[in-house]
Amino acid sequence: MVIAYCLQALHRRGGIERVISSKANYWVQHGHTVHIITTDQRGARPAFDLDDRVQLHDLALNYELDNALGRWRRLRALRIKRGEHKRKLEALLAEIKPDITVSTFFQDAPLLPSLRDGSLKVLELHSSKYTRILMYPKNRWLYRLWGVLRVWAEELLSRRYDRFVILTQEELKLWKRNKNVIVIPNACPFAPKKIADISSKRAIAVGRFEYQKNFSSLIDLWALVAKQFPDWELVIMGDGPLRQELQDKINRLGLEQQIILGGISHYIEREYCKSSIYVMSSHYEGLPMVLIEAQAIGLPVVSYACPSGPRDIVRHGQSGYLIEPGNEQAFAEALAKLMGDEAIRQKMSAEAIRSSERYQIEPIMAQWEELFGQLLHTKH
């Protein structure tokens, strides 16, 4: 089987880049041919290790360079590049002859269904359906309205594909008008070598310092339990535009000794292992890999049940606690319950590890093999 993946670039250390790299490695290690087609690689090295048998192609369109242009010049450049993109992509697909071509919802997404190269077309959505709306605070109503229009357009586009793959059962009801939709979650990117030190007095959160992750609220939540548990610390791993704002808030609340902004780590597994609780305060997610990773290491979770993913991953009362978004008091109470009882943490840790087995690479890729096999069988 020959598989082609289309995405923007491979040089970022992002979730989509890691997932596609992992899938590509799996496929070639199981005898298949994989091509990864990018538009904005610009000669950079892939951020994640790739098997030498994975074949890389960059169309050198560099959409990102146009972000510095004004709105109307950017739209004009986009129209021109879309035409060039279609020609280049169609020519490349005719040359490599994939059986299946997969879009990860970048600039190729509106182009692929119209290409007549003979391959079956699959679309992967790596976010919540309503991310285009939820990514803006409620007071930015004009941007949210634009988001509604984008969601509507994406729903129409997704129906043009042979299969449309989403990440969570929670989201399935939102796509009920799509007859081609199927749920396949992402796999945990590593097989844990160690498990977390549940006796440690350390909670951890991981993510970019931006609106989506809602770390400002997490600092407020920690302030509610800080006096009760003065020997505990919260480490927030990551970086981003809100770093100084978050640090200022920590200082203002006098929590410098208990809340640490830990920066970016390329050895995040070690950070999980040094902790005993994972906390997530996000406004929205797609399928939060941090929860899958944390549970694989054996960390009990306290998380807002935001759209979407936590409800699929965390078994409330067994591997962690799911809290209705915005209920800070309930979040703080669940957090305090775990912080104050190592026996509960140990019990939930064991359940978290068992639960995480659903997300190991083998069972997830078996679902992809079944899907691709069904598509090819139907074609022939």
C-alpha cells in the first residue's frame, strides 16, 4: 500500500507533526510505502525522528511567508498559490501514485477532493469541531461569528472525502450529518519506561502559554489549595506569549515558591515521572495528548471536561476527576482530595495505566489498517 500524507510542515514540535511522524514510521516498518508532502518546510529538518524509508516532498509554496502581508494582499497571494498548489500536488500524486492520500486539514484540504489522480481521499480533523469559534474569548463576538462560517464551510468540505476521521466519540454526535465519518483517536507517542512517583508532592500541567490552555485560571485554582498544602508545588511546562502575564500573576498572589513556569522540555516523560497529579484547565481541546501521555505514565488527572477529549480519555472517579468547565470550587476540591490522599492517587494511577492501553500504537494503527483495507476493497 502506498500512502501520502499532506500537511504544512514537519519542522514544528507540534501534535500533528508528531502524530504523522509516528504513523509514517509505523507504516514503513510494516512494509508499506509512505510519502509526506509539505508546503512550508523551507529546508528545515523534521522535528521528530523519521525512518529513512519515509519519502519527503516539499512543494515550496511557503504560505506562512504571506502572513506578514496586509489582508487584501494576503487573500490575493492565497488565490494565486492555491492554483499553483493544485498543479504541483496533482503532478506529484500522478508521479508517486498513492493508493490513499490523507489531508490533515491544511491548505491542501479544499484541493484534494477535486484531484483525479486515482487515490482515495481521507481527511483527518485534529481539533474540536468548534475550535474555530472557541479559540476566541466570548467578547470577541465578530471573530466568533466568522468562526461559525468557517465551521459551516469545513462541514461541507468534509463530506467530499471518501472518509472523514475525527478523534473522539464525544464529537461524533456533532457530525451526524456526515455519512462518511469515523472515530480513530491518536496514539500515545511513547511506550513508558517508568511510571510516575505518586508519593511526590508535585502537580504538573503542560502546554503553550496562550488563551486555549487557560493557565491563568489554573493559577487561581492553585491559590485555593495553596495554604492547605504549602509543601506542594505546581509545575507548568511550556512557553508562549502569555509567559510574563502568568509570571506576574504568580508573583502578585505570592505563589513564587509553589508555582513554577518550567519552560519547554524535550524529555517530557521525565517531568511526568517526577509528578503525582496531572491538571488540565483548557477552554477547549481536540484530543489532548497530554492526558493520554500522563495516564500512560500513571498520573491521576483533574481536568475540566472541555470540548473535546477529556470525556473520552478520563474515567471519572476511576482514573481521575472531570469537572464542569468554570466550576473552580469543584476543581479545587477534587485537586485537594488527591493531594491529601496518597492511597487514592495510587489507586487512580493503576487505573490510569490500564485505561491508557487503549491508546498504544498497535491498537490505534490496527484501526487505520482496517479503515484503509475497507476503502481499498470497496474501490476494487
